[in-house]
Amino acid sequence: MFGGGIGESSPYIRNSICEGMAGCGVVVGEERNAAAVGLPPGQAGRIRADDGSVAIYVVAAEEETWVAGETLVFFPASVKD
């Protein structure tokens, strides 16, 4: 699974990471990989090639929302209405 930052926005990086792993069933579909950029937050796109046996996904993360929520957990008294 690739998400956030480079993992979410760089088909080149995703392909480079998975390159040479076909023997383990990790095969990236070139067209699917290229199309899995700019997904709406919360969406996922499968980039595994049909001849691969390991699931490979790109997930559009909502990092800002997660960070804001975690900040409220640790600093609830510092937030003013």
C-alpha cells in the first residue's frame, strides 16, 4: 500500500520500489500505476498488474485531518472556540 506524499503522487517511485519483486508476486501495472495520481481523499486505486498475485494499492490519505485530530487529543485545553 502506498499513501501520502511521494507514495500517493509518484508512479515512478512506486514502480522503483516494486521493481525486481515479480518473483514474490509483486507486479505493478503500468497504466494503473500512472492513473493512480490525484485520487480524492479516502479513495484507493489498485495498481497491481493482472499477472501479479500480491495486492498493491495507492490510498489517498487525509493527513491534515488526521494530524488535526491527534493534536486535539493531546492538547484539548489549548483549543478555544
